[in-house]
Amino acid sequence: MYRFSYFRTLGISVILVGLTACFNTQSLLTPDAAINGLQEVTSFDVTVDNGRVHALVVGKRAEKNNAVVVRYLSSDDGGQQWTTAIDVSQDTNPIAVRGNDVQLAASGNNLVAIWQTRGEFPSMGAMVSRYSHDGGKTWHAGTNPAVDNNGDQSHIDVIADKQGIFHVVWLADPEENGYQSLRYARSIDNGEHWQTSQKLDDSTCSCCWNTLAVSPSGEINILYRDMKPRDMALMQSSDNGVTWRRTSTVGEFNWQFEGCPHIGGGLAIVEDNTLYSTVWTGVEGKAGLYTLHSNDNGKTWNPAHAVGNLASHSDIAVNKQQIMAIWDEREPDGASIFSAQSHNGGVSWSTPKRLSAMGIMATHPRLVATPSGFLALWTEKHNKQPSQWMLKVLDE
């Protein structure tokens, strides 16, 4: 059964729906009331730690001349009720667009938020970071994970491992070869400072998001789009980010392309180091979204399973033995969100289910596993209306 909630963003009054000890003494709100005052949502991120769902949302505040604000909120019941959103930052000018989203990671009461800001050129700029040591109640400015604060630092992802080390990757300014590079840094003091960054690949696609995932054994994985060919690649570290190796190509389509598709991929890992991924390719005759899985920790991948040539932005998650993929798909009058499940390790998939209404522009879905099942989130835009944040609890 799907339980649907709507993150309305226009003129909502705050409605208190209860109190619970698991949220300390914060008021629990319905999802739409939790982000009260945001006229338009332009970006978000979501992560789960110890059963708690953490979310970071960027939107415009109608009562302050459309000032852009970054807000944090959390849920202990799989996304049905949320704490009151807390302002993380109002003093930066974030580049907050879908596909180059704000990023959030959590380890207990320690949280790290990172996003790109506008620099000398409107679509370029350096990263900024914020950290919290009290479960998101208060936030403080951290250092930039990059070597310096100059240039373009985009398509960020951040994650925390089981030891509480925070890991971040991003795309940096073009190298001498003219290509952007994949960079990495880590923090061992809960996001206050970052160790010297590393260059992991000096020739990557310049506008596709990167995806971090930690395996149950503690291995750090990065899924990113390579340059030649423009296929997705997997990089791994078995020593907490000290050294890295390029493990494999995820979907060997041999796509030769000089442009940029603006589409990354999804990655999920289960106990036996089986990896599941969603990737998109534009190669002629095979363009579209695919699911893959690897039974040997990413060294080799099964033949790609086609989702559809109209599907693009995607995510994937695993909850116990259930695997779910989610994606957006172009339609004659817009784009919609769909999901499908696999109960046999990704060998076959169920008939896709529609999660969003027809006739709107619903894009860039995210999917996380919670103790209640799966939580799907995306943004959608009705004709001549601001973008809204949408949520669906999928418990079967």
C-alpha cells in the first residue's frame, strides 16, 4: 500500500499533530506544515541513520522577498510526521538545482550539510559546509573540503561510515587536459575540518551527479560518469578513504559522446557485498535507463536490464530482501515518477507503478529504506506554479 503526503509550499498554517519522546520535545508536524513559509522548493537531499530520516530542503521564503534558505528536518516514523524545520543557513547564495543538489549525511547526533555557492559566474562557485553535533538543533560553519575556495566545485555527495567518518566527493575545475576531475576528502572530527583532498580521476563528465555508498563491510563506493567512454564507473576504497582503486565500468555501453547528459546513477549495497545500480546511457540504439547487479563486489556486472528509453533520473534502495528502483519518465504532457520491485536479486522486476499524477513535471526522485519500508521523494511542478516537494511512503 502507498501512503501519500503532499509537501505544499504556498501559505500553510502550522498544525501541531502530537509530541513524542523520540523527537525530544520538538513538535511533530505533518510534512506540508514542517516546511511552512517556503514558496518554492528548488533542491533537497535525504538520508537515513539508525532508522531516523534526515532531510535538507532549499526553498524561497515568501515573507522575506524570496530569500533562499536551507532548512533541516527529521522523521522517526518513516516520513509520515516531521520535526519543525530548522534554518541551517541564510547567509549564502546556494546553487540549488535538481541534479546538483544540496547534500546531507548523518552519524548519530553528528550531521554534515554541504552545497555549492554562486561564485564569479552564476552557475559556478565553491562549496560551503555546515555541521551539527546536537542532532540538527544548531548548525555551525565548517571548512571547505577543497584545497582552496576558488573555482567550480559541483555535483557533491557526502556520506558517513559506521565509524563516524564523513566522506565527500565532488567535481572540480578542469585539469590541464581540459576535463573536470573527481575529488575526494574526509573528515574525522564530525565535519568541522577536512583532511587534504585527493584527485581520484582527472577526466570525468562535467555535469552528472556522483553517488556515494558504504557497504556493510565498511568499503566506500563511488559511482560516477567517466569521460571516454561516457559510461558509469565504480571506484572503491577499503581503508576508509586513504587509497582508492577504479574497480569496474557499470554498464559497458561504450558510449562515445562529447556533450553532457546531466544524469548520474543510483547505488545500493547489501550484506554479502552484492551491489545494485541504476545507470542511464545515450548510446545509439540502446538509449535509456537500466538496472544492474554485481555478485562479486562490483568487479563484474550482470547483463543490464532495460527499464525504458523514456526513463532517465533514477535511484535504487534495498530493504531486507526487497529491492526497489525509482525513476522519472517522459510523457506527452510532462514527466511522471514510477517505481518497480525485484524479489529475486535484480534478475526480474515487477510491472512499474505510477507514483505521481499525470500532466505535471515530476522529476529527480530519491529513494531511501526506512524501518517502515521505502520512502520516495521528488519535486514536481504544475503549470505556472512553483516547484513543490513530494513524498510517498511505500510500505509494500
